[in-house]
Amino acid sequence: MIEYVLFDLDGTIVNTNELIINSFMHALKENNLPPLSREQIIPHMGTTLQQQISTFTGLVDTSVLEKSYRAYNNAHHDELIASFPRVNETMDELLRRGIKLGIVTTKIRPTTLRALEMFDLLKYMETIVTVNDVEHAKPHPEPVLTALRNLNADPQRTLMVGDSAVDIQSAQAAGVRVAGVSWSLKGEETLRKYHPDYIIQDMTDLLTIVEQG
């Protein structure tokens, strides 16, 4: 039986996709670097900001681009993010069933809290593990293991929900079951290559998974 559900944030329960893509495009343009298309950016979404910028540019010191990214991201945050369907009602029902919930994300804590508060999601979470709280980000198991420890959770009774390969890999390495979301920009076929236990087509599918255990 599943008693704990952990969620990635970006692209999983909050639609930050356009904000992230636009922030990268702005940072590259502002620093006179070659532009990237959406198709070049999307496969790397889910890893840390530093890792993504380094991959895109080959730079070791990514601090200047990170500053540009975060400035744009902060200024346009509220206008460029949106909710996904039936997230809050699913959270309500999971709580009603006694399921404990948490966040495991590669975002920094301030923007994580901002997004959760904007869509009234913060109230559901008993633990929030951000990139600020770990030494090793996803796909390393540390973020998921940290959430398990915070919740005193049994890995075998825990489900991780995410939209990227790193979510699946981190969950698998931590010994918990994992559900990929079909609305991932990376595409359902890409997620299936990493062998998640489930692919959900709608957030409410989680209710069936939890019920079946």
C-alpha cells in the first residue's frame, strides 16, 4: 500500500515550462551567446540550472548566465506559469485518504515556495526538498532519500511522480516506485525508456494507483 507520494515541481504539478524556456533564451541573448531552440532546451529540463547552462554553453563558470536567467525568471514568474488540471483536487483526496505528500525538486527554495503558494499547493506538503537541501541533485538518490528521511517513510510504500528522466532515476536509485506524467514536454515515449512503474494520463490516475497499492 502506498502511504507517501513525492512530487517533482516543474512540469509535473506546476506548468513552468514556458517560463523556463524563455528564461534560458533570454540569458543566452543577454550574454551574446548563440540562441537555442525549444527542442534543444527541453531534453535537459529537470537537471540543475548550473548543469543545463554548462551543457548549453560549455562554460564551467555559469554564474553570469545564472544571474541573467534568475533575473528574467523572477520578473516574469507569475505571468508565465500556470496550474495543471486537477492537481489540487487530487491532493485533497490523497490527504483525505491519509497519504503524506512532499516535494522533491532541483529548483532553489525561494522559487519553489513561490510557485507552491501561487497555486495554493504549499498547504499539502509535509516536506520540501530543494536543490539547496542536498549535496547531490537528481538523478542521484539523495533528494528522494532526504524526503523519505524527513517523512520517516518506508521506500516500499512511497511513490515519486515526475516529468523527466532524472525524476525516474532518482526514485529508482532510492528504492521507491515512480510514475511518469504523460504531459511531460519530453514526451511519454522518452519517459518510457527509463522504465517507470506507471505512466499517468491525468493527475487523478494517482488515486487509482494508491488504491491498488
